[in-house]
Amino acid sequence: MKNIVVLGGGISGYGSAILAKKKGFGVFLSDSGRIADRYKQKLDEWQVPYEEGGHSEERILAATEVVKSPGIPETAPIVRKIRAAGIPVISEIEFAGRYMGKARCICITGSNGKTTTTSLIYKIMRDAGLNVALGGNIGESFAYSVATGDYDWYVLELSSFQLDGMYRFRAHIGVLMNITPDHLDRYDHCFRNYVDSKMRITQNQTSRDWFVYSGDDETIRQQLPKYDLRMRQLPFAARNAVASGAGDAFLCDGKFTAAAGKESVEIDMSKIRIAGLHNAYNAMAAALATLAAGVAPAKIRKSLYDFAPVEHRLEPVAEKQGVLWINDSKATNVDSVWYALESMKRPLVWIAGGTDKGNDYGPLKEFARQKVHTLVCMGLDNAKLVGEFSGVVPDVVSVDSFEAAMTAAKAAARPGDAVLLSPACASFDLFKNYEHRGEMFKNWVNQH
């Protein structure tokens, strides 16, 4: 019998273990930390053996195949031992993709915008009455959905870490929003390695498939000639005139027309509840992907106009004493913050900082100079941020706690200002994750 070992007991891991159990494989789940009670309850229900707080190496190294959760780096000692033993290591997406049957998938990746775009696509598909599941980096575990449901479509948000563990998996509709430096600490601080990872969204695609991508992203445009791309291409853009015989989308004077094959839809961005250039890109990508999936143009238009903002992404929290507080905790890299600053119309108190991922803050300096009067650096090591923005922003404050950051932001904010939490960094120095950081921000604003 094939023995599957699942490394990591989070949402990706527990779903993979349950799918392996359902398929009749020997299965064992191992997590070096603590497994959440809700996942343990599911594992117990399915009678999946598991361990937490450490790894039983002998049992793990007896695996036929290992399904590795995306948060575990290749440098982890247990992963190195598995590799040295010649045991194949795959991602949850690769594993679950083997058992999709006739279902099709829309897969969305990119350094920024993928959560909003994934949410848009899922809403359009669901509103259109299609039998669709949401998974990957958002929603339920893809593997758990495959194990327990019977869907016609899967809409999957994919991180570069998930793409790294995919080999034979194929996106029927692949969406690549952009490629900007991110997670370089996981890619030997080499942008080339990260680019290669993101371009895996196109692997195994055939002439029957679709590839939606940003025609404004310089990195993507440079990569395209290097690949033998046979699928139908659907570029979207606001700055470059890019066209494709299969279809495309272009933003002009606040409107865009998206076309895929013989179908097209016109969208007026002033009628969409999510503002900013980045959201125009998200809407164009979503319109192209769902046209390619066969959704009627009128249904796409209605769902786009109905869509509400995603939590932790430029989420207005409250306006108090004339100050608007905005939660953009999901902006964990420079490019995300660029779009946040670009969309701001008020003078800003900007809260940034956390665990730096090898950031180049240069692209943010012009917006910071124009729009930000106070930068609150929130983290255990703020030296880089302080050094980069001293002389660019009139007032730079460095604090080492959340409470001190919020107090400083409130003191600096004037009526008519916005306070923007848009960190450009990972959350792990002071918080569990970006959601925890965003929730604390919202709770503080509502209490104070």
C-alpha cells in the first residue's frame, strides 16, 4: 500500500490527510508545532493518525510520498532528510489535482491582487449558478473539497510555495496578476528564482486552456518569449496597448471592455465598490477568466458591481473625529503598498513595518513624499525603514509594540487625514499572521 506522509497540520495538511485516507492510502500527519483543535477534530473523525510537537523521523522516512504544507521551507531539517532519502515531495494542490475527475480549475497567482481577484472570480461563478468550490490559499482546503464534495469547478488562489510543489497539475484557466519582489528570503534572495516559481502557473497548459496575465507587468512581458506557450492568451492592461487574437481587456477613461473568444463585457469602474488602479486590474482579470469559463457577460457585470471589499485589503474601518482608519494589513510587500498609497486621496499617517523580506522601498518614496506626513514604524527592528524614509517623510516615529504604534498614529492624525495600516512587511515579529494584525487594528480603532 502507498504510504502518504503529510507534513504540517494546518488547513492544507488536514485536507490532504483526509483525502489520502479516503483514497485508501496509508497516511500519517506530522506537525512540529501544535495542531488547531478544529483540525484535530476532523482528523479524529476520519481516523487519521497524527502527531504534534515534533517529527517521528523513522515513520516519516518510510513514506512513499510526502505532501508538504506550503509554510514549511525547503531548509527545514526534516525536509532535507526526506529529500536526501529520495522521497518525492509534492504540494496539496498537486495531490488533490489527481482526484478532480472531470472538474476544471481556475488558478490565480501573483505577488499582489490574487485574493481579491480569486474572490471576484468565485463570486461571479457562484452567482452564475455554477457548482464551484473556493480553495488554495483562501477558503477551504482544496484537498478537503475534493475528498468531501463533487464540484464542476475549483477556483484556487495559489502562492509561489504551492506552485513549487506542483509538477503534473494543470490550470485550465491560469491567471497571473503580476510579479514583483516578495518572499525573497525563501528564494535565496534571488528574484530570478521567485519569477521562475510564479511562471509555473503556465506549466502543462494546452491549446484548449487559457492564460490571463498583466500586459502592464514588465517582468511578465520579459518572460513570455522564453516559454513555449500554446494556450489561448488573454492580456489585461491600462498602460500598454497589448492585444491577442484570443481576447484581452484594456482600461481607458475609467471603463474597460474584456473579450474572450466571441464574448465580451464592458465594465464602468465608477460603478464598482472597490476603488484604485489595482482593483481595475483585479476586475479585468476576473472578467477575462470568467468569460473564458463560459459565464454570460450580463452576469459578470452584475457580480462585479455587487462585490464588496475583501477583509484586510484597503478595508475602511471607521471615521472618527474626521480621521479615516484603513486596514491594509494584507499588504505584506512593497508592491501592495504602492497600490495602496497610489489610491489614497487624503493626507496620510502611514503605519508600516514588521519582518522585512529583503524589501527595496525605493518605489514607495515618491508617493510617501507627496502624501505621508507621518510614518509610524512598528516592529522589533525598524532601522531599515527609518533609514529609508528619514528625509522623505517629515515625521518618522519608531516603536516596538502595537499599542505604541496606534497611540502614535492617533496623536499624529488630524481631521481630514487617513491612518493607513499598510505594513510592506510580514507580521511574524509581533503578530501570528496578517489577519491577527488586521483584527487587532480594527479592534483598537473601534475601542478608542
